[in-house]
Amino acid sequence: MLMSPLETEIKNILSKYLSPIVAETVLSSRIAASGISLRRLRIGDRQRLLLSLQKGLGRYLKPQQAKDCMNQLESLLNSRNSVSAPAATEHQKISIRSEGDIVVARGAGRQMCKTLGFTSLLQVKLATAISELARNIVQYAGEGSITLHASHENGRPYLQVTAEDHGPGIPNLDSILSGRYVSKSGMGKGLTGTRNMVDEFDIRSSPNSGTLVVIRKWVK
Ligand SMILES: Nc1ncnc2c1ncn2[C@@H]1O[C@H](COP(=O)(O)OP(=O)(O)OP(=O)(O)O)[C@@H](O)[C@H]1O
Ligand SMILES: [Mg+2]
């Protein structure tokens, strides 16, 4: 099969450290193992491919050689960031008014998590966090929005979720976040549960402007 230009460039780097036949075998088996298409790199694919190649190289090269080789591969793939990465950043804003919108936000979030390379457990957890935030909007503010933003920083992919409404705000926010709060309308664990499972959690709320929650989770 014809190699894509990127595949040829990766093979050229590998061939500096391995014989051509081994380079080709490592590359094709690692591409197959990671399930990536080099013709259409998606978010998280670079990281997945690098991790996969690292595993493959460990078998054939001394640690220092493997490190040098990985550095070259990393700068090659990073230089491709803006050129051949059609889905480097994905952004989706969903209006939230009803139960149906919660389901849409949940599903879209789950799909984005999958594309980013989160484990299926984390896909479910993040989808649950998204529906908790969306449900709070419907229940307490009436309407608002969920914005899903998938991107990467220094090659590390992340999902950021912003939940925003212009409802009545949360007057007793401190007591809710301290975990001592007892809810009248639910379990009272939506916000603290969400905070516990993400890497970054920011909440702003006031009776004048409503509530804004921003969470971020990194893929490893
Ligand atoms: N967007 C919002 N606007 C106004 N008040 C909110 C909003 N989100 C949460 N609240 C208030 O914060 C409280 C805590 O929310 P949290 O989601 O943690 O628990 P809950 O909704 O009461 O129960 P559940 O565990 O079912 O989510 C709610 O009871 C509600 O009073
Ligand atoms: Mg809730």
C-alpha cells in the first residue's frame, strides 16, 4: 500500500536507528495497534501514536537511542499540528432548556471524550458530570448553555466544559462546596461529585449574573 507523506517521514526517522525492514515493521504494527489513520489525524492521535511508538522502540533500542528517536518523532508530529490536523480543536455550544437537551449534551460530550482518547470509564464519568451541570441549569435556572471544547496544550489533549446560565445564582455556594450541604431537591452531590472527578474546577455565581462553571480534564 502507498505510504502517506507523514508515514514516510516517520519511517525516515526510524530508519536512522533501525534497519529499514525493522523500521517498517515497527511502524506498521504500531499504527495498527493504535488504530490511527495518518492521513487524517484527529485530536489525541499524535499523543497516542507517540506512546505506541515508544512502546515499540523499547524492544529494539537502548534507552538513550530510544529517547533521541522519540525526540525527533515528537518534533516531527508537533510541527504537523497546524498543517494536517483537521480536528485539532473542536468546539460545540449546546442550548440547555429541557431534559432532551441534557441528553444531547451528554451524548456530544461522550463522543468528544472518545475522540480525545479518554478511557471508557472516564468517558462515562465525564458524560455524567456534563449531565449534572446541564440538569442544574434546567432545574434551577430554567435555561442556559453547555459549551464543549476539546483541544490540546503541549501535545496533551483535554476536554473543557463550560456551563453557563443567567439564573438566580447560588447564594450558599460555600456551604455546598464544603460538602456539608443537604439538598431539598436532590442528593446535593452534583457539584461536589463533578469537582472530585476533574483536574480543574472553577465556579462563579452571583444573583445578578447567574452561574458559570468551568471544568477541565486532561487525557493523562
Ligand atoms: N445553575 C444553578 N443555578 C442556581 N442554583 C444552582 C445551580 N446549580 C446548583 N444550584 C444550587 O446548588 C445546590 C447544589 O447543587 P448540586 O448539583 O450539587 O446538588 P443538587 O442539584 O441539589 O442534587 P443532585 O445531587 O441531584 O445534583 C442545588 O440544590 C441548588 O440549590
Ligand atoms: Mg444537581
